[in-house]
Amino acid sequence: MARAKPAPVRDVLIVGGGIAAHTAALYTARAKMRPLILAGTGMDQLSSTTLVENYPGFPEGIQGPELIQKCKEQAERFGAEYVGEDAESLQGKKGAYEVAAGGTAYRARTVILATGAKARTLGIPGEKEFWGKGVSTCAPCDAPFFKGKVVVVAGGGDSAMEESLTLTKFATKVIIVHRRDAFKASKIMQDRVLGMKDKIEVVWSAQVLEVLGDKFVQGVRVRDASGKERAIPCGGFFLAIGHDPNTRWLAGSGVQLDPQGYIQVQGVTTSLPGVFAAGDAMDPHYRQAVISAGAGCMAALEAERHIERAKAEGSY
């Protein structure tokens, strides 16, 4: 493989294409840090979302792709530069960091990691077709859309319990389909769910085979342990089987990850000096756009302070 050609050293390099990355880009651009953003070639989670009603400043809601595009344009207005390449590696090189992407070695004194996370899916028929039309991975985001409806949740961990409890505030009934005969969630979460027999039903030892519908979700097809299949009518289907942070490319970089692959941070500071993280790649708990944006702001401010301290000490 040809060696990546080096690029000029910048003050900050931001890796990611979601709202955390765009917020960090906006703040560092306004601080005259000449940010370069490796936005990647894939789609961030907000861009695959339809109506966003819980982001401040949009009383009528806003489409996810439109929100992301506006954030990007705002950062570009102040000089942020975007490159549509996927980061491949990160390593320290002669007083700076080097990120290889698309045949170029991008170099910067500070790096902000905002690569996000991807919700796990089942890969079943109808899942993609009805994404945003009744199929979701975020109850705190979408639960109000299912007021007065029956919804099905796939999963058995703490996330599935949390999603189900959130949905009970709006749905008339929540049906949890779990492939085992016992939940793997913490006992306190299990007790809360199993104690709501009037709102939550559990289908044990079963798996969802297909999402059914016309223009929107109308049901799911499931198979139980005996091999018997049946359709469960519902107006929504929530996947609560976990997320995978987009951090595999950081292997060997020195950035410490937890056992699930999330970037370990103190605030937004990683294990490497001058390398910061924001958004879902470091947040396995909340996964909300407004929190990712806030972390992007924090990372940008910390990167600016790092540069200022280094200059004061004569390091740059």
C-alpha cells in the first residue's frame, strides 16, 4: 500500500460528520483554528432520521438531514473545511497527530474524535423499508409519535427496558420480544418492566423475522421456540439491541477504549494529550443530539485551550 502523503499541520483536525463534529467545527472555526473535518463517506444517525422535535430552537420540529446540513453550512461560513474521507488510523508524529484518510496523512496539533456510533439492526425484511416510518432505535427521540398505538420492542438488556418504559408514557401497549427465556438487564430494570403488566407484555424465546406494513409499520412477524410463526399487529417497532461505536480505526492509536469500544474520557479529554472526543463515540448512555452538540462545543474549547497553553509554553 502506498504511503499516505503528508498535509500541512493545522491547529485542529475533527473526525466525524454528525452534529458533534459540526458543532466542534463551528466553534474552532470562529476561534480562527482553521479546522479540517474528515466527515467520512457514510451517513450520521441524524441524517437518517426524519422529524426531530426535541432539538431546541425548532418549535415545529426539523428534518434530521436539514438540521445536519444547516449545522455544516454554519461552520463553513466561518471557514471550516470538509473532506469526505473515512479516517483509517491515528498516530503521533513529531509534535503533532497524523490521521491517514484517502491516501493523505492529515496532520494537526489537536484532534477531536466525533465518529459517532451505529445502532445494531436485525437485518430482516422490512427493516430498511420502514426506517423512520415506524421503525426506530430511539424511544426518547420518537416515542411521542406513537401515542395511542401498540409498539413492539426487540431486546432484553437495560436499553430495551429503558426504551420500553419510555414508550409506556405514550403507547397503549408495549410488547417486548426477547429471544431468550430471561432478560439480561439489571434486576432493578427487569422489576420495573415486569411490574407493569397492564402496559407491558413480554413474548419470551421468540425472534422477529419481518417488519410488516404498507406505507407505515402495521405489524411484525415472529417465530417462537417451537418454530411457530405469527404476526403481531403494531404501529411501531423499536430495535433496542445495542450500538457499536465507530472506533475500530483507532486500534493501536493509544486512545483508550472501554470493552464495548467507546472512547474513555475525563470530560471530553482522552488518554492522549491534545486529543478530545465528543458525541456518541464516547457516550454509551444518552445518545441525544443536543448532548452531542454540547460535547462538541466542550471539545472545541478544550482544543483551543490546549493550543494556547502550548504556545505559552513555547511548544508550538
